Amino acid sequence: MIFMTFSVTASAAGLHSLTAGKGTYKSMAREFLRHHNDARVSFSEPPLVWDRSLARYARRNAGRRKLDCGMVHSMGPYGENIFWGTGWEWTASDAVATWVNEHRFYNVTGNTCAPGETCGHYTKVVWKDSLRIGCARVECLNGGVFVSCNYDPPGNWVGESPFGVGVFQARLVSGPGRLG
């Protein structure tokens, strides 16, 4: 199986096929929310809440990808993580786990990703100021799955840490290094 993820990084300047074969809308929403909040709790970040407007927005974007599963961002006003995988078995937890697994490439001291690695999806998931989330999953006609999660406020601002002050205080006590 193949999968890909992309995230948008900001600078200063009823879901479409969501549950086809994967459960109800509410159970899928809970799955997206639970896995995001599990990652956030480790850093004392506020839990995200499900937002129907963001879910509708994600559904529209995912619906546009049904024909090709193209890794194309909506370029809208929200933070966004997208995921694509071959086959139809990919779940909400698979997509979120793929993003969260980037934590091993994030260096909290330097607020950077390891050279040649990606960690922006992870920082999007745990971004300190994001409070609301809405996601969608669509099974594409080419046999893949496309997932879009949108975050508000967007976060992932260049040069800013994804974490609140408490994480840095904890790191001062335990020493610098990677999160994980």
C-alpha cells in the first residue's frame, strides 16, 4: 500500500462517502476527534471540538477529490491536513496516526523538522491555538481513500512553536531534545 500526506503552512500574509463501509457519521467524527486529542493531551493543549461547518468544508474538498484522489489542498481559510492511500481500507485513525507519527522528526528546541523530513502535519494536529476540527473521508473512483481535516484557528505559523509555554517549561527541566 502507498500513502501520502500534505499540510498547509500559514505565513503572516453528513459527509461525502465519509462512512462508506466504515461506520456511522458520528462514529467517524469521534474517531477523528479522539485520535487528534490523544496527541494533544500529552502537551496540555486544549482538546479540539468537532465543528459541523468545518466538516462540511472538508466534505466539499474531499468530494472534489473523488474522481482522482489528487493531493490538492483547498487553499481556504483554515489549517488543513490531507491524506491519500491506495486501497479502500484506510480509516480516520490511520490518517491521523500517519500525521502524528511525524513527531519523531520534530525538534522542540529548534522548532524544526529533521533535515529531509516532514513534520508539519504533526504540528498541525497539536497546534496550541487550534480549537475546532472537521474532517471528511472519501473513497475515490480510482480505488484510493482521500482524507481532509480542517482546523480553526489555522495555526502552523512559520517561526512559531506549536506548543504552549508549559511544554517549554517541562523541556527546561528534562533537557532539550525531540518530542516523542
